[in-house]
Amino acid sequence: MSIRIRNVMLLLLAICVIFLCAAGSAESAQEELSSPDFDMEVSVGYDGLMTYGKVMPVKVTIRNFGNDLEGTLGLNAYVSRKEYDRYEMEVAVPAGSQREFTLYVSVYTRQDSFTAELVQDGKVICTGTGKQKTVVNPSAMLVGVLSTRPQSLNNLNIDRDNDTLARYEQWKTIPLTAETFPEERRALASFGMLVIDDIDPAALSRKQQEAMDEWLKGGGILLCGGGSNAGRNIPYFSTYTGMTLEGMTTSDSVTDGLEKLLGRRADGKKISVSLAEYSGQPLARDAEDHGLIYRTAVGRGRIYTAAFEMGEPRLNSENLMHFFWQQLLAEHDQDAYSSAMYSGSDEPSAGTVMAGSFVSIPARSHLVTGLIIVAGLLVLCCVCWWILKKNDLRQWMWAVIPLVSILAAVGILFLSSGAETNRPLAVVAENIIQDNSGVITSYVGINAAVPSYGRHSYSMEGNELKARMYDYVDYDEDEDNERRQPDSLRMSYTTGGESTVSVESTYAWDMIGLETERDPGIHGMIEGEAWMEDDGLHAEIINGTDANMADGFLITSYGYAAVKALAPGEKADVLLEKRTVDPSSSDVEMGTLYKNNKNIYEFISAASSYKPEGVQLSTEEKEERGLLYDMVSNAIDVVRRAQGNSGYRSYEASVFMYCAKPSGVQAPELKADGERIEKKRNVSWLTASVPFSAVGRTGMVFRSPGMDRPVLVTTGETLMPIEGAYEEDSKQDSYYILSNNPTFLYTLEGMEGAKLNSLRVVLDAWYSEQARVFVLNVEKHIWEEIRLNEDVRNPERYLDEKGRLYVQFRTDSMDMYSDIPTPMISLEGRLENAEN
């Protein structure tokens, strides 16, 4: 008998092992559930093409053969090997019809198939599965092509096999149609560039046009084709460019004009191409002086209008057109190009500040109420004890007193359940940032909490919230690297009505981080200018918005100063006065100019803690002032990213920021689990980038570090620069091997007739131990060594008639890997013929 039982147990164990192995090796695809009343078709990405880390569409077609349907469409997108996000949409499909719905999802790890579920009354009634055909490298810039012949623009594709410029960048074209063009900005933000060649954008839906408008103003690059099809798209974009179509012509010297724009030698090849003639000032012309390329700034974005068709086959068969736009953008529009190359990342926004740990929410004190209840309970117990004693019923004391206490406790719990202290709360921090192009964006950071643990949903009226999560990648992989289906829900998004995000709270009052971007409703822009004079740094701040600005600050790399409250249209004059300061002191004084021993973050910190003498700040004012450091610091990051200067050395470059609290800015209604959050604290600061002028009102010249970006040039055997041999634009976060003798060219415009007093090459101090700095004497044509971070007097001998300055680095170190970041320069002098 025991042997039989043992055999049965072994058989059951073997069956379990087989099932476990089968489950472990199973693909992550879910089994489809069919229904005779419904049919579902799932299409992933753009005609099967998708990538990771960016917002991608999943289109679901539902055919209803039964009765009217109202339900929820859901889909899981993998975040890691263990976690997934769920995307849901409320849908309605009338009987006997079909509807198409698009879920915009972000996938962060390998997912071979996508199963959409149709849910009704909490039950899955039908499923459909789709698979992608191609996965694009996540680092590639996606180029959306809206054209009737998108294959003619395949020359724009750049990968490791055809990287002509060796910039280690990848471009991937994605054909778009009126049906596949995104309707949401966050989906369109996955594209760094759009090409519209022979299609009228007016044929797009209103939502698609609005999304394109937001995308363009937010930093997108749009290439608009011309030629014989110019009449189809140029009129639509004239509202942005101001250009009109004035006629047509032909040219056989287009490639010569384009090569000249890139600084390349023209090959003289004749290719006859139709050209559209526009009003406006072109960047490039052909031999007959016809315009070829026109550029228009739109917010942070750009429109490049071509006189020729973007898909012109005779032109695109030339190797020049494979890298033309890449080189043009890299050399002539690096800020916009850098922003486009790294667009679409679904990471937390650089401008968002989470204020939950800094700001308190005042609530009505319940101490008095609690004391009254306790006192009442004591009185009630004493009365009961007196009654029982008087009637000689003290034997019931053991039952009466606990019963009274229980009833009182129930009453207290009932009262507290509806009390103010038991309601959801939120702290909303709006970091309103105006960048160099004048575009104002509000980066909203929310810390919300509810009085219970579990999964809770959050929504903000008119905005789509995103939960701030950092655990995208799971590094705890099994040794056998088996793939398995994630089984832990991280968060879920619901669209189709009121957009909500649901997140798990691990305990009561767990602070959940949420974020979104919105238009703060401030019209106009902060205007002004900063410049250097003999007595210090001057600035003029003009409130060109329709909002009142409270007392604020001008914060720069050279110090900080108070700025008075500004009504709309009002102006303030600010001065950082040149004074004698102790360079060893860590203290900073407001209104004082510091040039050599401080960085802007010290001045942000000083402004955050500053209070006028004799003024007592309230607790709320102190808390709001405490957010100033994070607000301005994040604003600097946002501005620098838009400029392509997001490197770690950003604290060295000169920065000029105006910050103040605007009036009338109120975040939209915020809800938790469908209930309006009444206990909400709003904190907002506006930070605007102030442009700096290299020439002051009296003619003083001061080029601050970071305002002049160099290019890396090629040198010959004698270490002399080769004329016109530019390797690439130098970025703020690039590094260069010292043993290669990196040589940089600065082109300083507007210096004709200037008497220069001093020149300084700026790098971190520790580089002086291994780096030697040389500047080219253009008069004697020799390199002269100077000291890093120290002034060189009378530097006119280093600038030629075109304002070109060459700086070269060498080293005596035997370390072949010693390197330096991109250097910066500071130049001082005076224009002799300047008007006062």
C-alpha cells in the first residue's frame, strides 16, 4: 500500500514539474478570447513599426455584430520583467457597426505581442492580439513623413552603416497618413522631425492640426517641400512663415547652392529641378540667385521651407541629400537639432518640482474638539457612577462604564470620518518657465495623498496626469535569463472621458508624485535685457504679460538683486554694483557684482533665504521661498536643454534669470477617486530667461562665458588650423582628448572697431594641472601660451578681421586618456565709436 501511495505521489510531482516548466517557457502572449458578437483587430505602432521608451499608438478596430456595446478597452504595456502599465479607454460601439480606437502606450522592455481586452461589467468578453513588425533603435530620431510617396524620402534614413558624417546618430523615417497622424501632442512628441511634401495639412483633423501646432511650438523641426507641389502646403504654413508663393522656375545649380551653404566645394553637377519662388530671405541661393532654403522660428521649433520638392528623385539620388539636413542642422541650428534628436523620451520632466516635503497644508485644529469630547466622556462616566451609587446598583458599574465608553468612541469615529483631517490633500507646485524664445510653459508637480492604502485614481480637469515613477528597469534578472510575462501592475491610465491615472499607495497618506504640463493662462512675455558697464551689471526687466508680478529677483552668475513688484507693462531697472569683495568669504551680498569666485547656484540659495531687514516672513512665505531654489535650478536645466547645453558644466556658463510670483495662477480642479480635493495648496513661481547683450549702452564690450560656442577645427602637421576644415560643432557636454591637441574656433561677431582689454579662457581649475592653453597670434601666425582662467591683456593680436579666435590645448602628461570639456571664453573691451 505504501509503495502505491509513493508511486502516485511521484506521478503527481512529475505532472506538477511538467506544468511548471511549460509555464516558465511560455510566451508572454495572452490567449485570445473570441465572441460571436464581437471581433477585434489590433495594429501596433505605425504600420507595425515601433520603438521603446516613446509613446506609440496601438490601434484597435472593434466590430459589433450584436447589441449596442458600452465597455472598457484595455491593454497591458511592459515596464520591466516584473511590472506592467495598463492603458484603458471607455468605448461605445453601436449595434451592427465598427469603430476604431487608439491607445497611446509606452513600452520599456521587450514585448512580442499586444493583447487588447474588451471589458464589460468587470468581465473580459473579447480579446485581440497584434504584433509589431519592426523595432527601431530607441536612440534614433523618428522622422514622420507626410507624403503621397514616402519611399522617395528614404534617403533621410541614417544608421551605423551609412553614417557619412560619423556623428553616431540615427534617423528613421516613418510614413504617416491622415489616418495615422497622431492626434495627441505627447504621441507626436516621439517625432523629432516632420517632413510634409505634397499633402495639404488642412486635410488633417482639427485635433491633428492642434497637436502639430503644439509640437512645432514646443521644439519640433518641420521640413516643408516646394517645387511643383508647393501650392498644396505652402498656403497652410504661411500663417507661421509669412511667406507667399510668387511663381515657379527651374534650376540646374541646386546642389551647388546647397554645398556652398554647408561650406563644401561644389562639384558643378547639373541637375534640372523645379523651384518654387517665395517671398522672404533664403539661407541658400543657386547660381541664378534663386532662393533654395528658408528658415522660420516658431516658438522653440523651426520650419525649413525648401524651394524644391523634398521627394525630388533626381535630387535625392545624390549622396549630398543623404546628409544635407543633418549637417545643416548640426552646424546652423544646433539648439533646435539637439532638442529634436532627444525628443519623445517619456521620462520625468526636467522642469517639474515636487513640493510635498517642503510645503505644509494648514488644517483647522481639532485639539479643542477632542478635549471637549474627552471632558464630556469623563462627566458622563461620573454621572453614571453617581446614579448607580445612589440607587445602590454599583454591581452594574463593570457593564455601564465600558458601554458608555464604546458609544462615545463610536461617536468620535463617526465624527472623525467626515472631519477635515480625513480628506485627501495635495500640494501643487507650478514651475512656470519662459525660455529664450519667449514660450511660457507651466510644469506642474503634484504630491497627492489619501487617508487609506490601496490603489487610488487621480485626475486634473483638462489635463492628462502622469505618475512620477523611477523604477522602469528591473536589474534582478534570473541567471537563465528566461522571459516571462510581468504580473505586477505598476499604474494604469484611463482616457476616453476624464483622463485618470491609478497608482498603488502602500500605506495611508502615502505621497504620490504626479506631473503634467499646461498653459498657465499668462499672455504675453517677460521682456528685458542685461548688459555690463563699468559700474557693474545692468538689467532692464519689463512685465509684458497680463499678470501682476510680486516682488522678485534677478539671479545671475554674477550675483543677485531684488526686483520690485511689476504690474502689466511696468519696467524695473536693476544694478549689480561693482564693489570690492573678499574672495575667500562664502557669504554673498544682494546687489553686489561677483565675477570670479561664485556660481549661480550660490546666488539662488541666497535669494531663497533672503528677507528685507525688519520684515518677518510668514510660515507660508518661508515655505514658498524655500521652493525657489528648485524652481530656478530646474528652469535653468530646461533652458539649457533647449539650447543643447545640458552638460554638467552648466554652472560655469553665464546665466541670467528673472523670477517672481505671478498673481491669478490657479491649478485646475484635482480629484482623488472621483472626489474633489478641497485641501490643496498651490505654489507658483515664474522664471524667465533674460537675454544678455555683449555690448552695453555706453559701448562696453563684455562677452560672458558660454555665450560664444566654438567649433572643433582640423590642424595640420605643424598644428596650424586648416582653413575651412571644421570637424563638428562643440557641445557643452563634449570631451576632447588632450593628446590630440584639440583646437577650437570662436567667431566673435560685432567686434569691428573694438578696443579689447582682456581675454580669458575658462575651464575648471583642476584642468590647469594637465592642460596647456595656446592662442593663435594672427599677426605673427604663431601659437602663444597663456594661463588658464587668467586675463590676457590687449588681446587684439588674437582676433583677425573676421573676428575669429583660435584656442588650442596641449599636454605634457603621459596619460593618453586625459581630456577636457568644451572650453569657454570671456572677452572685455570697448567699442570706440559707440553711441552713448
